[in-house]
Amino acid sequence: MIFTNPAGAPELACDECGCRWFDRMTGACYECGAAVSADSRAEYARALDAFAADRARAGAAAAGKRP
């Protein structure tokens, strides 16, 4: 499950309990112990890539508007 934080960045949350804290060594949720699926990790990676691309476009547009 992907949430968007107040800054607009994506955050990965547990599909089982909604927690946003994961043990990256085991790939499991700290709250309920559910495994983070490969599909969830891939979806999160795509969301991060899209966020980074949007930020880069915004930065380029802002730089182009400067005198």
C-alpha cells in the first residue's frame, strides 16, 4: 500500500496493518510481522521514480524561469 506524505513523497505501508515501519533486513512489518511482497516493493520503487522525475521537472522549470 502506498501513501503520500505531506511533502508529496510516496511511503510504503504494510498491506496487513497499515504500519509504515519495516525491517529492511527481514523485509517484514515491525508491527504485525507480515512480509513485504515483491509486488509492493516494485510498486513503491515505481512511485519513488515518478516522484523523483516530477521533482526534477519542477526544478528544471523553476530554473528556466529565473532571470
